[in-house]
Amino acid sequence: MTFKKLVGKLHLWLGLSSGLVVFIVALTGCIYVFQKELFDVLHQDLVRVEAPAQAQPLPLSVVWEKAQAALGPDKPLQNGTTYSDPTRAWTFMTYKGNVGQPYFGSMIEYHRTVYVNPYTGQVNGVLDNKYEFFQVVKWLHWGLWLGAAGEYIVGWSTLIFVFLLLSGLVLWWPKNKAARKQRFTVKWNATRKRLNYDLHNTVGFYLTLVALIIALTGLTWSFNWMKQGVTYLATGQTELPGGHGGKGKKGGKEGAKPDLSLAAQLAPPPKAVDAALRDAWQRLPQAKAISTGKPTPEQPVVLRAALGNNRYQSGQLTYTAAGHFEKVETYREKPKGELLVMMNYDIHVGSALGMPGKIIAFLASLLIATLPVTGFYIWWGKRHKQKATHRPAAAGTVVERRRMARPVRPAYAASAAVRAPAEA
């Protein structure tokens, strides 16, 4: 067996084994690319408020109390986010779950977001994120709703997909100059089988680079060795301080937390957070959002600022427990290697290049979803063609009966008829 035939066999069977998972992951990724933009449009009643003229927002601790009252005493809030956009409702989130369990089992006990008018304290609504459309799509994308087992399947299927891209390039490579032109174009007026073949090969070739970027950035969340390897190549270390570039899962390792009573968990943040937040907006007026957890009165106050449309464009401000400023760190001071690792998510979804990048990621993901489909039909067509070739002819067919009824003249009779005039 030649090398190319071996590659072809591996490409076929690995593609059939992982095709359904690749199709699901690509299609859900395509849907999730514009999650942020679509969510704001679909939930305007939650995310938008009317900003009174010259009005100042209430202190965070006051708005926090309103949000907690809307949730009740059994779901303590964990963080709150304020926005520079005066027409944007402030958001407060609570989450409790078990990592690795199936999504519709006990993986998420509850995940709620409260939207509050920062000028009046009125609650716009409480969103159950567990069943929100884009959250359901995200968990299907990450783990097929199967928890740890699903993430394992998605990880290995993505790794196989990387091999399929490279092996597909080997199979696509033209043998000569005559075949080269054919491999770069789709023959739209060809038969259905030929059109499907061209779509699989030609689309796969043009997608290779973008698809590899999407797949390899996704693998950093599936395999720790991949994440550590990329981080080491970029920074010379296997881990980044602060854990940047991760998936952002809730319920993971978040470090040691103080064991607080339920009353302490339900209490609003200390007044020092209000003072720190006012100071943070003065120090980073370009920020789009500033969020905080809920420290105890003895803990330092740590605020996180969104300084752009991408996740890596972030900053962190640290204050004492009394609310006195200590330091501010932004992504602009990070070394280039560390910044590259922090950009992993934004590269994965295309937002690192702005809206054009998101459009490219959307179209690429949509076309990636077609590859398992066109590949399956290539295999299906060949399989049925082989069956038809090896099928024995049925006895008594019309063609066979005609041949049997046709008289056969012996060769010697024909030659005798030719010689007859000469003998006469």
C-alpha cells in the first residue's frame, strides 16, 4: 500500500468516526460567534434602561441589595458588573454547579443573572442562564451536554479533525499541472456526485488555514498539555499568572475561599467597594465595564475592567480593605508572549480582528460543518458503486433473452457464402 493510499484510508475512517461531533461543534460554534450582539437585541427589555438627564447611578452596594432581594435568600450573589453606557442595566450573577456532570443532570444547579436599573434600583428581570439559548448552545459546543465525558469526546474529535485537515491537504495535492487547475475550482455544472466531490476537496483546501487556527485554539481547553505547550512556547512558562486565556468555566478551581455563613453571603459588599468603584472609573475612564466580586471586610478589593471589545483587553485594580488605591495593571503592560496567550479565546471566535474576523469565523465554521456531510456522501456513493459493480446479472433479463433468441451463424457458413460466386 502506497503512502497516499494509507493516508486516504485513515482520512476516511477517522472522518466517519468523528464526523458527527465535528458537525455539531462547528455548527454550534458558528451560532455562538455573534452571541453578544444577538443577545442584546433579543433581550433589550432586560439589558436596556432609560437614563435620566443629569442623574447619577446609585452606589453599587444599594443596587446589589435590590438584586439579591429579587433572587431570594437561597441564591447568594457572587459578582456584579457596572457599565459606562448610561442606558445599560447593571448585572449581578449567581452560580452553583458540579463540574463534569451532564448538562441537563446536575452539572448546573442554578445559574441566574439579575438586571437592575442603576438609577432607580428597579429590577428589569431575572434570567435563568441554565436554559438561555446561547448558554445551551455553548455547553453543546464544549461537551455535547455530557459533562466531562462530552468534553473528552469533543477534544479527541477536534484533534482528529486537525489530522483530517492535514491529510486532506495530502490527498488534495495535484499530481501534475493539468490536475492543478481542476483542484482550485468547483465545477458547478457537473453531476451531483462530482459537485459534491469538488465541494469537499476545494472547500476543504481553502478552509485549511482558518480551520487549523480555530481547531488548535480550541484544543488548548481540551488538553492541558496543549495549553501548557502553547504557553511555554509563548512565554517560557507553563502557566500564566492569574490564569488568563482559559475557557472561563464556572465551578472550576478558583483558589481557596473563606467559609462564610449564609448571612455573610447574602450581605451586600462593604462600603469600601463603593469608594473603590468610583475611583476606578476615574482612573480608567475608557473602560466599558468594571466588575467586582464580594470581598469580606478584611479582604482587599479587586476590580476587573473591560477596556475593549475583546476579553484580553482587560485590566485589574487593587484596593485595600478600606478602599484605598494600591495598583492598576492592564493588558498593555503585559509581555507580548503573555498577551498572545490571553488572546486565545478572541482568536478562536475571530473577535481579535474585530467584526471582519467574526464574519470570517462565522463563515469558516459554517463551511467546516459541511465537510463531514460532503465527505460522508463521497463514501456512501463509492460504497453503492462497488456493490453495483459486484452484483451478478439476474437470469432471464430482457437483454439476455434477446441474445438467446438471436440466431448464430457459424463462421464456416459465412465463408462458404463468400466463396460460392467464385466457384460458380
